[in-house]
Amino acid sequence: MTDFCFDIKPLFPEAIIKVSSDLLPQNFSGKRFMCADVTLKMAEIIDRMGQLSATAQDLINPVTTAQRLEKSDNQTVYLMADGKEGANGVVVGLLKVGTKDLYLYDETGQVHKVQRAPAVLDFYVHESRQRCGLGKELFEAMLAEEKWTPSKLSVDRPSQKLILFMARHYGLVRTIPQANHFVLYEGYFHGVSPSMPLLQATKSVPAILAAGSESQHTSAMTFHVGEANYRKRRLQDPQQQSCSTTDLLSSRCNSDCSMAEIIQGSRARGTNASHAADGQISGTNVRHT
Ligand code: ACO
């Protein structure tokens, strides 16, 4: 359980709080010295929870840190606490979301520039509280606050547990293969007319990037290809590295492969599968080292 040497209860007027770049709980008001104290404590909570999340996902570096949140103007961290546990209360979950400018494939294989795409970036519930419904509660609070719907989310390299979570609670299984490590679910593009002209999917990623760089709007666009340190996972036993989404959904797979990796495996073999359930990953592309 994640406890701290200070009382967390004053920071959590409700079980779930929302924190943005000011590192203050939403609607927090107080004198300047109080704000300084609260931001210090909040930074400690975010850093610790971010580190626990990274460890749980076997990531080399945490995705969520207070410093990174402070520097962003489009990311939000939701934190969940249990004020009744122990003298100081405990923090039990973290969910980081944000918006990203992304190039995304639709079901027909055309590329869209999607600006401010809602994205799930990091998600963690303490091991001692997993599979008790807290993740769903935290996720629902985020959806209500952001006014987002699950099928319209892009998910950054989901873990097995998150893949199963999305299937279990939102019936989201079939995905649209992407060239980056975001996972989109079928329905993502339904009812949405593309805001930018489409590029043909037959172009290579460098060609698309080159085309994108000619546009005045594209400097912030990212394909998230080859990023050096972001969401890198540790290498694992190669014997554990082959599974399919079908295996995941029937809990037969023990490897730590992500849906994006499954999809990339299937793309790499040129299968052009329309959903990841057909994809098998190979030992060579499971981990990004
Ligand atoms: N094994 C299999 N499925 C699991 C597991 C598990 N150990 N844990 C959660 N799930 C899935 C299942 O679908 C489960 O339903 P079931 O129990 O009926 O099979 C469902 O999630 C449970 O839902 P909740 O209880 O609401 O979710 P929970 O509180 O467990 O939180 C979360 C889900 C955040 C994914 C949690 O399991 C966790 O922290 N995992 C470790 C870190 C992680 O993998 N985070 C996602 C990284 S990817 C990203 O953040 C973009």
C-alpha cells in the first residue's frame, strides 16, 4: 500500500482528485505557503505512484513524474486515495491522460492527422487493490470529467492487464492497427470527419513524416517512432514472448507483450490484419530496447 510520511487526507477532499501542471488538486485554494507545501507533497505522491506504475509495467523509466506533469499543459493525473487506511491514509491508484497530436490509420488504411487526440498515457492501481473495481472507478471518473468515451481513446502501448481491462469493462477488443505504439479501437473514427486531408497509407512512415513536415501545422505532430527512452520495457525471457490477443483474452498468455507490439508484429509480417486478434508477435520485436 502506498503510504507517505505525511497525512494525505487534506490533499484528498474526495477519493479521486484531478491534478494538472500546477501540481495542486483541482479547486484547491489556500495561501501561498500552503500551496508550496501541497505541491511538494503532491510531487512526492506523483513521483512515487509513477515509479510504482513503471515497475508494474516493467518500464525502464517512469511515464509519470511530477516534473513531466509540471512541464505539460495538456496532461492530467487522476489520483485515488483511501483515507481510511492507516493513520495518514494511502494512495491506491493513478491514471494519467492527455491529448496528443498523432498520425493515425483508420480502418481503411488511410492516415489522418488527429489533433489533440484523447490518450490514456499511464494507469496503475496498487497490487493489493487490483481486480476490486478501483481501476474502473478511476477510469469512469476520468471519462466523466474529460467527457470522453472509451472507443474514442488512443491508448499508449497498453499492457496485458489494460488490454483485458478495456475488453472486460468496455467490450473493446477489435483494434485498428497503427504504425506508432498507440492502440485504437474500432469505432474510433465513426462519426468523425477528418479535420485534415488524408495521406495515403501506402506511403512509408518517413514519406508521411516528410509530407507532414511540409505543413505549417505539423511541427507538433508525432509518429512516436523510434523514441529513445519513452515507455521502453525491459527485455524478457524470449520463451515467454509469443502470444496472441485471443490468448490474452482467454488468459492463456503469460508474456508481457502489448497490443501495439502484437499489431506491429502482424504488420511486420505483412498480414494486413484488420484486427489484432489475428496477430502473433515474434521474439524479435517484442521489446523495444
Ligand atoms: N490479470 C488479468 N486481468 C486483469 C488483472 C490481472 N492481474 N488485473 C486487472 N485485470 C483486468 C481484468 O479484465 C479484470 O476483470 P476480471 O477480474 O473480471 O478478470 C479487470 O481488469 C479488473 O478491473 P478493475 O478491478 O476495475 O481494474 P484494476 O483495479 O485491477 O485496475 C489496472 C486495472 C490499472 C490495469 C491494474 O490492473 C494495474 O495497475 N495493472 C498494472 C499496471 C498496468 O499494467 N497498467 C496499464 C499500463 S498501460 C498504460 O497505462 C497505457
